[in-house]
Amino acid sequence: MRRNRDPVRFKHHPGLVTRHDAREPERWAAAAAAVVLGARARAIDVPGGPPGQRDFDLVFPDCTIEPLEVTSNAHAPSRQTSARAADHSSQPTTLTRTWLLSLPRGTEKPVDVARVRRQVVEPLRVLEACGIESLNDVWLFGPASAASTAARMVSSLGVTSGVSVTPDDGIPRLELAVMYGDAVDVDSVAEAAETVARRADNRQKLREPPVAMRRHLFMLLDWSGGSASWAARDAIEREKMPRIPTLPDPITTVWVAASRRSVLYVSPPGPWRTAHLPTDFEQRYGDWLTD
């Protein structure tokens, strides 16, 4: 299980992307596509500009232009749940042990973490009284037992798993986090690409300019969108590519950041391709951006 404790940073670019420079992942992605294709990336969607513009144009040495939109497979409710969990964690409780509780990813709406925080302590107190240190141990008690009733109350709040530990400093606390540990299926990369490519706004933004030979969608992978971020990395490490995605008109090419140093891209019906970025790319990716 992977425990998300950093709702601010992008999964593949720790240390690079923070809330106050939210445009940086887009600039990074545009520069990555540009360096691979031998182009420069020019920002089209700029502050004060008209709405609905694509993010960048890729400008080639022969002055031809291909549009590029940068998007993400992030799942907003999961990220909101994670942020709320961080805000409500590490607070002292009247319990005897520190409880680490897992909240779900992929829900339609963010979990009401404040409600969890308010209502979960009493059933956890019952579990402690029964000598239970993990929700996985409740099966040892009968379905009509106080322990089973308390465990159902915890589950009804949206908690998916929980374990307790002796607090190092003697102060019991409640720790809440979104846990993510989906099975890594390499084809989840293609599924994520198809999902973001079907979004109407992405397709609409890439219809201009009308004479472009290719139209590029760069997908930034996020933990909240499922296992695709780990699957993309595995695709490179194990040299096993995802299936070819089906892309809607007008998108011709999809890009995926597999790591800080590598990208995958595909123009169906052609195969996936791997490109490794320059060793100093993160320090000088601005060199591939132009006005």
C-alpha cells in the first residue's frame, strides 16, 4: 500500500511543482515534448488571453506548428479527501493508542473527513477495550459482538482499513490518509489516455490550427487517477508497452511522463515510443520554451 501524505506535489515531479507555481508542470511537459521532437514550445494560453485556448504550440525549425494541450488524470475528489485528511491528522485523542486509518480513493465526492474525525473515536475506544489493534482482527469476534458493531460503525464512516500502534511520545493520535495500492496493469496507461482524450475541452482546444499534421495531448499522471503512474514507469523498466489507445478526433498523439527522465508517446496506429530526456533537463527545460 502506498500512503499519500503529500497532496501538494505531483507524483512524478517531487520538488518541482508546488501550489504557487502551478504552471510549472505544464511548462515541463511542453518542454519534454519539444526536446523529443526537435521543436520549441510556445505558450498560447497566457494570463489575460481568451478562454478555451490550447496550452502550447510546438514550433519546428521549418516554422510548422503543432498544437499541444497538457492535462492530467487527477481525480479531484480523491485529492480533496487527501488534503482534508492532512488537515485533520496528528491531533491528540483520548484513546490509548495511535490509530492509522485509511480513507478511500476514487469516490464520487470527497470524504467528509471532519465527520470521520468527530465520530470515529468512540467506536475505536470500544475496539481498544476488546483488545483489538487492527480492523483486520475483528473477524475473530462474532458478528453480534460489541467489537463487530464498532467495526461496522468505523466502516460506515468511509474508513477502509485501520491499524493502531503504541505512540512513541505517549500521546495517542489519529492519523488519516488516502491509501492507494491498486494492482499495476500496464494497460491502465492506455485507459487513462483514452479517458482524458475523450474530454470535450481537450478535443476542442486541439482543433486549432486547422492545418496541423499532428495534435498532441500530454497527460500528467497523478496518484489519485489510479495505477497508471506506476504502470508507465514499469512499462519503461520492464520494456513492456501498453496496448495502443483509441484516440478521438482530432487528437493524434498522446504523451505520458513515466518519470523525471523518461516519457512515453504514441501516435496510433503506430507503436508506443520511449524517449529519455537530457540528464540536466530539469535544470534547463526552459531552454526549450520560447515566446
